Amino acid sequence: MPLLRPSESTDIFLSAGIPGGYAWLFPKGDVANLGLGVAPAARHRLKPLLESLHRRLVAEDRVGSEVLGHTGGAIPVGGMLDAASRLGGTTVLLTGDAAGLSNPVTGAGINAAVISGTLAGEAAARICRGSAAAAADYAEELADQFGASLDRALARRRELMKCFAMGTPSTADLERSWIAFPAYWAA
């Protein structure tokens, strides 16, 4: 949609009214991506939630009323999978979303996809040269690079989903579930 005021930063909208997710306004010059993600059980609420946020931002003169395009899709946020396996006699290396590298809190995954794709290509070359340990080394490298942060994010997501299941999460619950707040990083 058209962006009516210049902006250099992404706005994140946390709300108990967005079950298991958040909304964003991502500026891209004169236009912006407005979107949101929710828990799978609330996907029927995506369109009305997005329309409500759009109306709010139009009323605030931040974005135009015209929608220039639509996109969407599911993001796997269940945590890291075993990235190296065998299918018959063939070694299979998973990368990016297929390896469960999307962040369970933010849904971000481009950086992890690029890194894991590069590492998988290097491992595949070593496999072709006869390295028996290349696939296991690849999986270990992914665990070393992404395991701790994905484990924390998955734990925070599960905590937040419990809050939604029990009613309405508090502001403290939402802050504990989002990476920009100190509570997210607390033990």
C-alpha cells in the first residue's frame, strides 16, 4: 500500500487481539508491506484483523487506502528438524524452512535459509568427494549456529500460546514473547 509519511524503520504491533502472532508495517520507499501472522487456529481472523489495522493506519494518515497487492502463506514455526537424513541410498540435506529454521516468534527465515543453503552446498560438495561425515557435520553446524536461539524462541512461543489458551495474555506476557524486550532474554 502507499506509504504517506517517510519511514526508515519497521513498526511491530503486539496485541492480545492477534492470537499467537503480531502485525507489521514494513516501509519500502513510497510503499509499505502491512501484514500479520497468527496461530493456525486463528487463521480465519487474518483478514478482519488486517483490515482493522489498515483502517487504523489510514485514519492516522500513515498509509493510503489503496491495496496494491496481496500475498500470504504458512510459515513453519515448530522448531529445528533433523537437517541431514537418508532417502533410500541418497543423502538429503534440508535447509531454511524445510529444516525448521524459521524463527518461531518472528517467522524470520531468510538469513537462516541463505546460511543453511551455503553450508548445505559445501557439505554436498564434500559428500561428492567421499566424505562420510559431511552430512552429520552439516547438521551439527546448523545446531551450533541456530539451535539455542530457535530453542528459546520455540519455548517463548509455547509460553505465549498457553497464555492465549487460558484467556487474554497480559502486556508482560507479550513482552516476554518478543525479541526486542529484556524479558524475552531473561531466564
